Amino acid sequence: MKNQAFVQPVQTRRRHPVRGNWKNHHFLWLTLFLSLAAGMSRAAEPEAAVSEAWLTKKLDRFQDLKFGFMMHFGAYSQWGCIESWPLVEEDKWARPDDLPPWIERGKDLKRFQKDYVALPRTFNPIHFDPKVWAKTAKGAGMKYVVFTTKHHDGFCLFDTHLTDYRVTAPDVPFHTNAHSNITREVFRAFRRDGFAIGAYFSKADWHSPDFWDPTLPAHTRNPNYDTKAQPEKWQKFVDFTHGQIEELMTGYGHIDILWLDAGQVRPPNQDIQMDRLAAMARRHQPGILIVDRTVGGPYENYRTPEQEVPDKPLPYVWESCLTMGSSWSFKPNDQYKSTHQLIRLLVDIVSKGGNLLLNVGPQPDGRLPEPAMARMEEIGAWLKVNGQAIYGTRPIAPFKEGNVAFTRKGKTVYAICMRQNENEALPKSINLTTLQPKAGSKVHLLGVRKSLPWEMEDSGKVVVHIPVSVRQSPPCRDAMVLEFEPAHLP
């Protein structure tokens, strides 16, 4: 069943503004309709108050999803190297020993840059099948997708008319494939499986001559010229960026999230004119969430801590974006986190009020790595039993006690009891100190039909007993979830 919590499909037709007459399906959120209707009935209220209430509702829907899928995919996937960053002279950390053999510890930077820029000429992911990607992510229990339409290197995985550095260009082998417009195919496949759609887009573009002037050396990730001294040149880049985002906003169906990377592109010296950009995006995609990462202000609708999990709940909407392996992009023989580790991360993040955006880098042939797919299947099996303790929940103090994390939905509390080790047997009992069942109520273990026996000890501690039959045949691996109505809510 499609995810109706975030998107409500309504099919319409729209012509792409500059490239072709093919049909597109556009979707409007049900929450947008409701919020607009509410706004009409409150016409006397200040516009700012109505707008803030509308955004709050959208963010609340986003928080319900909890688990998203991210993919870093591009011409760089062929080398299995770090995406984009090796191009920057000062970022030597991005040129490790496992780059192509003719790079001696990244010293031959000019040759690397030349050959990197030429990678699209051999990019041909002949096994790319976005339906398989979507099916795998859906089986994992993921609810939204964020896909890299363009990374910092400037290579576009969509059919832009503003540059030839794109997947549909004549010199790219994949351009003859029926699925060559990769972004469109990804969005269509995931949308059909009920996912909310997020478009990753880098505000930096190291291939654009109006960001990195090819006549000048480029030592850093920033423009290699004085944008204040050459405002016309910088304005050309701003217009280019707005134009590409407008292509995505008008030619690729309904989009729920505009996920902007390269936070260094900001005022005063790299003013991308976010007020105009956001207004344009929302004119075409009413109600879209905008994530101007690390910049703050009105266009960073939620925050995205990268490769980290906060120590405690945060006072704003957030998602942790984490890699399943060690790299954002595909890396041969990468070391993927175990299913046990990934479930612990999901539980830890959700119990603190966040979402987990989990990244997997597809292989250069377009397939997802088999170890990643196996872990996604196992996470999905766990969520089929315990998903009600994850989706649509909110944090509740004390958030965590020892190896037990808590979530809440209405008057119901879930105690998610993580096993310390992957092969650890279920305990004979679970102790609850702060959050305890209401006197005379039942405690259930998700995936088990009968309620569990429990008792209050003289010390005030509640002990929930796990029967032998359950321990011998547990409903799932890695973590079990107690469901109960608490005696008191904080």
C-alpha cells in the first residue's frame, strides 16, 4: 500500500519547459490541500503565522517516516573513489592510496582531474533498474528516497539543457539506453512504490566555468575568482543553478524534498539568492521542504547531521545521514555495517526524535551491492515485526535506560530492548525503572500474541518476564519491543 502519510497522488499533465513533450505525473500532498483550506478559513490571520503552521504540519509528516534511502551514484562510481572531492587540491584526504594505480598517493593531481572529468565517456550502467532499487528499499521498510541528481563535480544524472556534462549527452555511452534519464527513472520507480521523493542537488559545480574559471587555478572548494569583483560572472552561475533546479522542479513529477548540499555556497561571497530559489521551487512544487544544509535560517527546514548521531534529542526536526559502508559512493570490497549495528543506529536515532537517511552507493553497472541488499532485507524483516515502535513515533523521556530505548505513540509506550551482541540469547526478564506499565494493564512483546507476565518489586522496579517458549523461538533478531500503557506520561 502506498505511503499516504506524506504524499497523496493526483495525476496531471505538464510539458517540460524546454526539453520535450513527454508526459509527467505530478502529485500534490493531501496536507497541502488541508493546510490551504485551513488558511482560507483563517484569512484574517497574519500570513507568517499561517505559513509557519503549514510548515510545521509538513515537518510533522516528515518525522513520521523515520527511515529513508540515499544513493550517491555517478561517473565516479566506475573508479570506486570518493565522489567529487579528489578534484579539490586542498582536500588531500580525498585522494587515498586506493585510487587508480597511476595515482601515486594523489600527487599527480592534474592527470587525475583530467581523467576524472572524462569519466562520463565510459559511464554505462547497463544493469541499472530503478524498480529493483525501489523494491529493495521498500522491502527494507524505507519510506522516502534522496537521490543525487548532481554532485559537486557537476555531472548531471538528469536531462538538463544547460550543460553537456550530463548523462544524456551524446558522448556518454548510456545516453542510448531507454532509462538514460536516470533521475527521472529513479523518481518514477520510487514514487510508484509510495516513497516520498527527495532531490539531492549540489549548489557548488566544479565543472561550471562560472564557478571554477578554467583559466585560473582552483585550490579550494570555493569559486576561484572574486565574486564581488566579478558580479556578472557570479550572476551567470546563480542563473545556471536556478535554471537547473527549475528543470528538476518542472520536469520530474512531484518532489517532496529539495536537499541542497555544499553549504559553503552562502552569503556574503557566494550568495545563491535562496529567497528567489525557494520561491521558484515552491511555485512549481507547492509545499516542498527545502534543506539548505548547514546554512541555517528559513531555508534549512530540517537539519542533517552527517555521519553522526546526536548524544541527546534535539530541539528541532532532524535526520542523521549515514553510510552503510565506509564511503558515500561505491567502493569495491567496502566494509558494511552489520544488520545488528544498523538496527541499533535506527533505534538510537528514532528514540531521540530523528530520522535515519541510510546511504548505499550503487555499483558502476547500476546494481546495488549484494551485501547491502542482504542487510536491507534483514532490516525489513525486523521492521515488519516492530515497525509500529518506529514509524509515527515520538521520543519520550528518559529516552534510554541502559540497553532499552523508548518511543511513544499517543498513550502507548514502546521499550526497544537491544541485544548487546548479535548472537546473544534473549534475557529471561527485562527491568523497567522510569517508564512502567499502568497497574493492572497488559504488556505485549511485538510479534507474540499472548501478553507477558510482569510484577512490581518492592524496590519499585518492574520486572517483565520472557517465557521460555518465546526465548526459544523469538519473533525477530537483534532487538525486541515491549508495548504497554504507562502508569504516568512525562
